[in-house]
Amino acid sequence: MSGHSARSTTHGTVCIPPFGLPGSLDIPAGAKGIILFAHGSGSSRLSPRNNYVGKALRDAGLGTLLFDLLTEEEEAVRAHVFDIELLAGRLSTAAEWLVAEPVAAGLSLGLFGASTGAAAALVAAARADIYGAIVSRGGRPDLAGEALSLVTAPTLLIVGGNDRDVLALNREALAQLRCTKELAIVPGATHLFEEPGALDQVIELARDWFLLHLPQAGKRA
């Protein structure tokens, strides 16, 4: 992995201990923060959608860490894919590893979760006040349960207007959040935001949310 400080460009493959979870860490020079991606069920660090979003966030001056929350053996057990407690624990482990890395020194952390990964992100944020902002894309925040009321990081829930069942669940979750919060609806979009221009709208919303709140978190720290 190249890069000698948080102020120089870092790009490379990482192996997150203690489980050896593979990931890709990219931090542009002068980064304003680092976004950890928590993908949803049946996805991975290679998700085309998350990588598309990740590149756009890096273009906006944000670092990204895309990684697998489960080992290959664990992914073979379908129950693990929906084990929010397990996924949240892995996300917390990755965050703890990242903040201890010299390349991440002084940079605020953000969380970008999709589907079940959004619930894992919210549970992780409820347990540790180290995150500056959270964005959920087509997420299932309802699966975070009682943790919702404990989240302090500013949280943006992005849902497709035609993803009606998930939209209803997000409205209910929004009411339980006590932090700075917002629900953004992308008109005409379904769950995976595959419609023309839909994912670009997600990117704009997520980018603006992170750029607004991460620098503030850095000042508070």
C-alpha cells in the first residue's frame, strides 16, 4: 500500500485483522474524511454500485474503505449474511483498525451502508461515538432495532420513491432516530437505484451530507 501520511495519496489492498478481511483503502491527498462501506446481503467489496459511489466520493476529496464483512467460509452460511450483530461487530473492528493506521490520522470517519449493511452501520454507530456522519442507501435501518435511538451521528436515509415497502420502514426508523436526521427520496427509483440517473442522485446526496458533517466532526474532536 502506497502513501506515507493522511495528507498524501493512499491506494491499495488491505487485510483487516484479526479475521483477514480483504479490502480496498483509497485516501486522496488532502482528504476531508474516510467513508467505510457496509454492503448489503449477497454483495461484497466488489459491488459495482458501491464502487461507483466510492469513486465519486474520492473525486470529492473523501477517502473510502470498501471491505468484506465476512470471510468466504462465513458467507457460505446464509444466516450470517443477515446477522446484524455480527456485521456491526465486523464494521466496528474495521473502524478500530483504520483509526490506528497512520494514513488515517486525524481524519473523521463516515459510514455508507446499503440494505442490511445500513442496519449494521447504525448499530456500530450506536456503540461508539467515533463516526461523523452516516448515509443509508436503500437500507433496512429498521433492523437496527433499539440501537436507532442511541445513534448520535448525523444520519441520512436515501430511499427510492418506488421502493415502497422499504420507504415505509425508513419512515418508521426516521421517527426513532434522535440525532440530526433526514429522509431523502429519489423519485421513480427502485431498491437498487438502477434507473437512469438514480444512482447519481444518491451520490450527490451522500457527498453533500458527508462534506457538510465530517469536517464538523473533526472540529469537535
